[in-house]
Amino acid sequence: MKVSEQGFLISRINYSESSSIVRCFTREHGLKAFLFQGAKKKKGYVLMPMAPLEFTCYQRNDSKLAKMTEAQLFISFTEIPFHPIKSGLVFFMAEVLQNVLHEDVKDAHLFDFIQQEMLWLDHSTTVTNYPIYWMFEISKH
């Protein structure tokens, strides 16, 4: 069954010449792995850490790995991709979430928190102690 979901990209592993295995934190399923065939050719430019993706996927009952068919950004950032400090923070955030989150454990509050923080980070002018704040807030969840 094909479904449309929203999620934040946590990690990406090259699988073949044109495909990638991506791990996304979704509102509906928590951390989930997807095989994105043609990711390097079709939409590879959207596969940055913590990218807010809206995608369609297909999950078979006999497989743990779902198949992502298309992906696009549901939030367009204006500063994060072009600001070196903010993009470094995004890599840090993705690494922390990769080590903290567990497969198939959904948490809608954490998803909303991440979405709110990504928007704040994109519009903020100062990020002095943001990594400390991020670690503190993630520990609450």
C-alpha cells in the first residue's frame, strides 16, 4: 500500500550506482529505513541531513525495508544550506538523533519539536549555545 508521509532525513547510505538507503524520522512510524531507488539521479539534492521530506513509500509485509518512490522538501530553508555554522549544527543534530532514536518507536511530540527547532534555526541570528540547548531538550524526550 502506498502512503504519503513527512519525515526528517537522519542518515543516507549509498546502496548502488543510483540508489540509497535513507533513514527518516517520521511522525507516523518513528525512525524507519527506506530504499530510495534512483535517489542519486532524481532527487539527490534534497537528501541533506535533517532535510524535511514529504515522500511516498510502499511497505511490503515480508520486508522491514520500505521503498521510497519520490521525495520533495515540505519546508524550504533559506539560511541553513548556505550558512556554514548552521549547516554544521544540522549535521550534529542528525548525528545525535541517529544515536538516540530507535527503530519503529513513534513520538509525535519529538517530531513537532524537531520541526519547530529547524524553523527556529533557519530564522535565528545567533546560535551561540544552541548545541547545549539541543542536547538538553532531546534528553527530555
